[in-house]
Amino acid sequence: GAVVSQHPSWVICKSGTSVKIECRSLDFQATTMFWYRQFPKQSLMLMATSNEGSKATYEQGVEKDKFLINHASLTLSTLTVTSAHPEDSSFYICSLSDTSYNEQFFGPGTRLTVL
Amino acid sequence: EDKVVQSPLSLVVHEGDTVTLNCSYEVTNFRSLLWYKQEKKAPTFLFMLTSSGIEKKSGRLSSILDKKELFSILNITATQTGDSAVYLCAVANFGNEKLTFGTGTRLTIIP
């Protein structure tokens, strides 16, 4: 399967600051990427779907102006949490989809803690 | 709205026992059902099921799908402490690539 990396693996920031999380496909070109959020002891919740070269599609209840997604190339997608607050503390995971959509490959996740 | 329900929510067994995890779903235009294992980080892929009645097997793990009754089971035989994890079930539908995840089953294996 595809190899997906995320950076950073963990980040601690002060309330009100912005944090950028990168998701990279290391060995294939990903036309579609997904961003998930997972709170402690809960399942993965899809935040948004991004397609290379176009705007992301956000799930209901996810603020697009707060969670900025950029999918500028076939190997990189970024999620920026703007003006982060403690309630944004979570585990953020990206995944990549191949063109046949048969399987998604997950990154190792980024744990965000907002103080 | 697509829905995936897993049961039990948590399960504690002794090493060597056999466990069965359940996943039921309601989804429009069903394409596939996937099982993942999640330890401390991101989920790792176990199985993808698209056809009813065909068992998929990998070592001590096996899974089967019933598209008529809309459920799947994941079996783990001769459990080991390394099997302790959260097992997630997800469904995909045609028309979009999104996965809808269940809440997961937290499996704990006692030595």
C-alpha cells in the first residue's frame, strides 16, 4: 500500500495561534485526500475531502474558515487550524485515496494539544 | 445519513480465547466494508469486503460480510496480547470516496 507521512507527529500550542499540519504521499500521486479528527475514545470523524487543484468539501458542522485545507499538489495536503482553542485538541489523521477509491491509506496522525 | 454501529463497545478476554466483533450498517449505494486495527496511532488496514458470504482470512483473523442482513463480523482466534487494540469498521459507498466509521470495539487481551 501507499506510504503516507504526517508532520508534525505532535504539537502543543497556545490558544489563539494557528497550526499547520502536513500530509504527504511518499510513493504515489493522490488526487483525493481526507482529513479526519479523532477525540479520545471516539471514532474517526471525517472533516473534509480535498481534491488536487480544487476547493475542499467540508462535512456538516466543520468550519471551513477555521480548518483551512490546501491540496496544492498530488503529494501534499495541508490542514491549518486557525485561532486554535483547547476544544480543537484532538488527533488529526489524513488519508489518501487512489483513483479507484478501493482503499484509503492513513497517515500516522498528528496529536494537537492547545493550551 | 450513513450509519455504522459496532458491538460490543469493549471486550476483555483472556489470552487464547476466540472473539467475534460485530459491525452493522445502513448506507446508500454500498460499495465495500473495511476493518481496521488501531493501536496508539492511525488505523492499519485489515480487510476489505465487497461480496456476501466470502470469508477473508489473514492468519488468526477472518471476516465475512452479509449484504442481505447488512452486517459483518471479525473473528480473532487464539488471541494474543498484541491483539489488544481498537477495531474499527468502516463502510464506503459509490458516488463518493468517503468512509463512514463505527465507534469501534476496544479489545483487551489479558495474559
